[in-house]
Amino acid sequence: MPLLETLTRDVVESVLMGVAVGDALGLPLEFEWREPLDAWLEGLGELECVAPRGYCAYSDDTEMTLIVAESLAERCGVDQEHLAEMLMAKARIEDELRYYGAGTIAVIKLLRKGFPWKKAVLEVYEGGNMGNGAAIRVAPVALFYHPDTQAVWRAAGEQAIVTHAHPIGVEAARIQALAIHYSLSGVEPVRLPGVLMGQAKTREFKTALGRVEGLLGSDPTPREVVDALGNGAPGHESVPAAIYAHARARGDPLKAVLNALSLGGDSDSIASMAAAIAVAYSRGLGGLEHLRDAVEGADEISRVASKLYGAIRECTRG
Ligand SMILES: [Mg+2]
């Protein structure tokens, strides 16, 4: 069966929904659970859906994912100028409940002042931002360029550099995109860290992905995983943590999110990225399905998914 037939509109929508559901479940914990839990969560329980606005609110992770998806669809691929304009216009950095990272806020403010993105991105941090801000929004790139591994790798980096110029910030986006891409191809969750290690360029990612592989061979506590990988916003901590959460869950979306939440730290981003990978592998939301309509902007996510899927068909597959 041609791969196009396996990448259905439903899969595209489910992956975008997975980003939002993981983000929404992790967001209330981001500032509550800085430390990992003593034991792995077995169910959502009272975490089911904390809804301060009457729905499960999402954060910067989902907002930027939708922006990237729209830009890809409108430009038939990554167009850095267009993406910078879209981020400038649509990223609600003033909304403190979106919890944008300080570096991303600073870059977008400079863009609004008229700085070209190539200048803005190096103005904020010398050497660029190494946070996970470009990785958390990269799911649409993996969907758009799948099944072309090289195109996924290249485009993930191109979209990253618009706000995250540090080699770790860029590699975080590339590795997260490849994790989704390979999972769409059916790479088994426990094999994924080794496959990704073969693609990693930086010492930080090679080391972290090697540790993920090692952890899968034992039965560590959340604390032991965080001691090995970290759970913070830097790309080489939270992206490997998300990959571990997915692999430990053997690709089950709900379990991947529970694992991610157990790690604490940057929980919305780790849960969002873990969910995107696991949903791509299992081709549906699985045990997160009941949250599809509870999440903020479910209709908007569905609309963007249709737009992205239409572009995938028209732009990349003739
Ligand atoms: Mg967030």
C-alpha cells in the first residue's frame, strides 16, 4: 500500500490533537511538579482535565504547532519569512496563560520591531536559543514531508532556525520530527532511540539518546530517568525525555502521556511531544480519544488538520 494511503486525514488530525491533549494535560502541572514523582502514574485520576477556562487549555506548544501547520499549507513547505510573519501575527506572547518561553517572546518582540528574523534570532541569546521551542511545534513538518526522511530532517531544521538558532535547539526539532516520521513508518518504540541516535549530530543528543536506550533495559523510577536525562526546557533534555516516555509506553498514547507527566519539569512540552510520537505510531489517540472534544480549540485544530492534509496531497504528492 502506498504510504500516502496510510497517512489519512484522520491520522493528521489525531497527531495535531495529540499535541494539544498532551499539552493541555501537562500545562497545569508545569509549575506545580518541578520534581519527578516517586512512582509512575497509572491513570489520569484527578488530572483528567483541569479546565480553568471551561475547557482543557493548551499553551505555546499547540499554538505554535497550528501556526507552523498553516504556514506549511499556505506556502507548500517551510518558508522562513512567511513563518516569521505568522509567528509575529498569531503567537499570543502577551497571554501569560500560553507560557511562551522567554527567548521566543524576545525574538517575536524583535520581529515586531522590524528586525529581520536572521538578526533577531541571534540578538536574544548569543549563539541562539537551545530550548525546545522549535521542537514542540514541529509535528506538522513531520506529517508534511513524510515519508522523505531527508526532507523531514532538513525542513525541521529550517523552521527551527527562525526562533532557535543554537545547534541544540535546531537538533531538538530535527530529532522530534524524525521521531514522529519514523513512528508513522512503524518503527517500534523500543527501537526508536537507536534509530534516532544514528541521525543525531551533536554530542548532547547522541549521549542522551544512548541513555534512553540504556534506561529501556532496566526498570527505573521517574527520578532515575530525570537524573539521567533531565526534564527541563533545553532541547537535549525534554526531547529525549519525551522519546523515553513514548518508548516506555510501547507507543500507547495515554501511557506515553502518563509517563511524561510522571517526569515533572517541563511537563506540558514533554507530554505534548510524547503524545505526538505515540499517536503517530498508533495512528490514533487511543486512551486519549475521550479528550478530543474537551481540549481548547478542537474545531480550530480540526480545520487546520484539513488544511494541512489538503496541502500534503496537493503540494507534495502531485
Ligand atoms: Mg507550553
